[in-house]
Amino acid sequence: MNNTIKFIFSILLQVVLMSSFLFVKPSWLLKPQDILLSFKIQNLTTLNTDTFLMLDFDINKIDSYFMGDQVVETGHTVFITLVQQESLFYPEALLKNPPQLSNKFFLTGKVLRSGGLVLDVSYGFEKYPINSLTQDQIQFLKQNPQGIASIQISSSGKASIKRLYINDNPFP
């Protein structure tokens, strides 16, 4: 009888340990990850003494077919899973709840406008602060309004811009 209890206890212990892996994300998912997204410069804005680049990313416009049969309205929080194509990331799916135990990269965003064929989604990093620019740098931006942004994503899908690249060079 004593051996039976030890055996049952060892089986239960193994089940508890194995099931704990279902609820704990691997450590690499908890560390911020870097991805690359393409952008276009909407405009250069100065507020008081601060200067900002207003950026429009490809992921700000989400085609309605990514929603499937989900109903998404203005003001809703959404989760956009991303897929890598070459070096850049693009939308793969739109979810109303964060992905669970996924090895997918995703961004958390807010729907600014719904209805029609495209959702406008903001992720909070579209307004990029920059130090004062020279006239040459402003002219350069006008001539080269597209670029790549290095984005750092947390495990919760919150993101921030680490660096901008225009013509494959860091800017500014």
C-alpha cells in the first residue's frame, strides 16, 4: 500500500509539473523582440518646442478580410498578429483577444475608424519625436518620404520605435 501511494504521488507530481508548462510562456517570449516595419512620412509637426514626424505604417490600414466574422468597432482594442516576408513584417490576422501561448509576434492597437473595407488602427508609435532638424535634413525627408522603422515589441504587444532608417541609413 505504501508503494501504491508513492507511485500515485509521483504520477500526480509529474502531471502538475507538465501542466505548469501550459501556463508559463517561454522566457524568449517575455523579452522584447525587434521587428522591421515600412512607413511613409505623413508630415513634420512642431508643437511648442517639440518636433515630431507623423508616420503612416502599412499596418495602420487593416483590410476587413483580416477580421473574418468578428465584429470590430471604433475604439476597440485589437491584436494584430504579424508574419515576416523577407526582412519586413506584415499583418497576418486580427484578433479581439491576445494570442495565447503563441510564438507569433503581435501588436496591440486601438481601432480609430471601422466600417467599410479598411480599419484604421493606431499602435501608439506613429508620432515619432525628433530633435531639431536642419534645413538639409527637412529637404532630405521631403525627397525621401519612405523608410523602415526598427520596432521593439513587448510580450503584451505594446511597441515603440527604436530607430528609423531612410535609404538604408539611420535617421536622424
